[in-house]
Amino acid sequence: MGLTSSVNNNIKVNKDFDTITSEPINGIPSTGPTVGQTSGSIPQTPSSSSGINTVQRDPRGKKVHSAYGKKSTPKTLRYRSYRLLHIHRLEALVEIPKGANINEVIEDLTKILQYKEVKVKTPPPKKRYKHTTYREKRGESINHRYYFAKKKDFIKLITHKTWRVKEFLKYMKTLGVSEATIKIELYVRYSEYYETKIVNALNALCLEFGDKCLEHKKPFRGKFHYFWAWVKIEYQGIPYTLKSYRHLYYRDYKPTHPEYHPKVEASVSLKKIPIISLNIDTVIKKHGVLLNTLLHVVNPRVILGEYELKETETTQVMTIDRDLARIIRGITRRLRLESLIEIQFGNKEEAIAYLLVERGMTPGQIAKMGLYSKSMIYKIIDKLINNGVIVRVSRGKYKWNNRKAVSVSKKLLVVSRPMTLQQFVEFMKETKARLVQDKHTPVLEYEDDYIIRRVIVSSLLIEEDRVVEQIMGRTRVYPIPRNMLRQLIQQTTQT
């Protein structure tokens, strides 16, 4: 039995996907559904024999006629119709001010966060610290750690409920805590049919923005499964970790069970965020854009199991990064082409030239591979000829003219990134960027082999006699004239 006919997961399809905007990443819409519905907001429904529940309400709470018990073919939802990211884990880490009574703080937190039962676990002390865990249930705990050398206390909240993070930070404000480290993990469970496409998209992000890419494949039923595929990238100046992974014992489940199918997850850790103006809903939406864009490009089928329907909260991210989507599409096509001819190339122009000259393929034959349209291939050929890489011998036949002259017209990638003044200067030194605009909002520009990157520093305002820094709700004014700032930048970048 095929996967499509065996998965019983009927949710009303939302047809208003066209409302997704292409506005900048930092311009997250203020309207729309509230981030993080309360647990249990999606009502409990009877489970089907497949192990994937039918749903009698869509994610917005509207009634939907269930096909449970009928002979109609059940279907899963494509992501562009579902458009919800599940909150897998939230963490908030703070340093407790000196003089605070830790026992009273823990007691207050268990009451404020409405812990039903508390299981206390205190393992033997380590050399550097001692710690105690106050656990309610899986994924819900308060961790206290005391460092001997620093003589400092830290408390970390681990939860998947946004209201608990809000109450935790609200209480910490009363203790005089000003900063927190926030960690967010968002995920979507998807049909294994799209696993290779998801992993290719992760690899595309790693090739463009990444530092590390790791994979662990397992052979199962005549094909490879990605037990996990993990990439670490820097996007919008912030480190993200993305991974596609499976349940430890997924082989024990049938394809009709949700736990058999993989998840794709994005996690980000934001250090020393001022909590006075911190809105956790906005932060989750903003940092969900990366995963939302990846899923928008691949558009996999979404799988909803017991955990997704009854336990997790969800957020709806309306914004996608159009430039990022184009990068993912372009590199995934090249990766598919490389897998077909088993040779790795630096860009698509080099790959097309190889097929034309070395393999003797015609533009029509390359187009039949299904990766590029015929018109796109002819554009690439014209570019290769104009750059002197190949020459046309006869109709559909080409030869090398100067193979080393393969060049790519560099694309312009514009991103907006908040920085402090110190980070701004250090970033220019590391990337050897040039200051394109130093009036009002500064703009930097630097390039690599393939892309010209233009960075709009949204948190700085350069005026004639001063520099204003506005970041995370905090404003600082530096009495540095524009001319002096130029000299400072010049001296720093030349060293």
C-alpha cells in the first residue's frame, strides 16, 4: 500500500497562501494569528487505524468534516497549505543576582509556572559546579547551577510552552535580572518521500552559508534513510543549526505511523538579550523565517501525530526570504545534476559546459533531465560563449575554447543585520568590507567568488556629530563625528 493512501490525516486545506509577503526579514508582520496556541487548543480526536489521527478542526479551530470511517482516500497536507511550525523546545537561561535566596526563587517559580508535581534530582557535584534539576515531566524542568570559582547562580527554564517563558522572564525582572539567553527549536514532521529533497536543501544552505555538514545514513528496505543530517550555518549574522532526523527506533514502526517519518528542525541560541522589551512571540516568528523559507521551497507533505496534535504549540510565520529561496532552488538543482553525472562542480555554468563538450549532449537532451528549462540552458550557453569558455562547432556541438575561463556573474544578496558599533567595526575588519553608505543607516558591501553581499546595518544611525546605536530595546549615543568614524574604520581595516 502506498504512503498516500495509507496516511489518514484530513485537515482542511487553507487556500490563502498568496498572502505571503516578500518583505525584509526584520519586517515581521504585526498582524496574524498569535504565536503559540495553548496546549490542547487542537481538540483531541479519535485515532485511526493508521496511527495518524484524523482531524475534525483545522489549525484555526474551524470545523472540518472528518473522512474517518468513509471510503474516500485520505490525504496529508502540503506545507504551503498547512503553514505552521511546531515549537519543540524553548529555553531561558539567566544569572541570579547575588543576595537572592535560591530556594525561595525555585519555590516561587514552581508556583508561578503551575508545576503539578516536582521531582528533584541532585547528582554528585562536579569540579566546577553543582546543579539540581526540578522536573515536572518530560521537556518541562527548572535547572539550578552554582559555579564555585565565579560564585554565581544560574537558572535555566526548559519548556515547550510560551506562556511559561513569559511568566519566567516576568518574574526575573522583579529580581533585577536584565539579560537572558534564549534558545528556540522549531520543527515540522514530514513524509519520508521528501527526505532526499529536504537533505539537498540543507546541503544547499550549508554550501552557501555553512561551516559544518554531517550525515548519518542507514540502509533500510533497499534504500538509504538519513538517520540524521545536520548543518551549521550563519544566516543574517546569527548561527543556526538545522537537521533532519528520525526516531531512534523508527524501524520498529510501520510507514503508516507518524514516528516512522522524519522531522526537520531549526534551532537558534540568542545570547544576552535585554528582557525589558523582549517579546517571545515576535522572537519566535522572526527566527522561524529560515525554516519557513526552506519548507516553502521544498513544500513537503506534513505528518501530524499524537504529539503534534495534542502536545505542541504552533506558530504561523507569514514571511519568506525570497533571495534565500532562490539560492536554495539553484543549488539543489546543481546537486541533483551532480548526483546524476557523479561529478562535483562549483557552479551550474561549469556543469552545463561539461555536458555539452565532454558528454556531447545537446541542449534538448540536457533539458530532458528535468533540472533546467531549455530557455535557461540556451542563456547559459550564450554566456559561456561570450565569456570565451566554449565555441560552437555546429548545431548542438561545442568544444572548449578556454576551460579555465568559466566565470559566473555575481548575484547581489542584500541582508539586514543588527550590530553594535564595536561589532560593526570588527565585522568590517574580518570581511574586509567597504563602507558603501555612511550617512544615516550604514551599508557595507563585500564579495566572495559567487555573490556580492550587501549588509544593511539596521541598528546604527550615523549623523554628522554622533553615532546612535539602537539594539534590543536599548539606545546608546557615541559622540563620534562622521569624519572621525571614517578614520577609525580606515585604521582598523588596514591593521
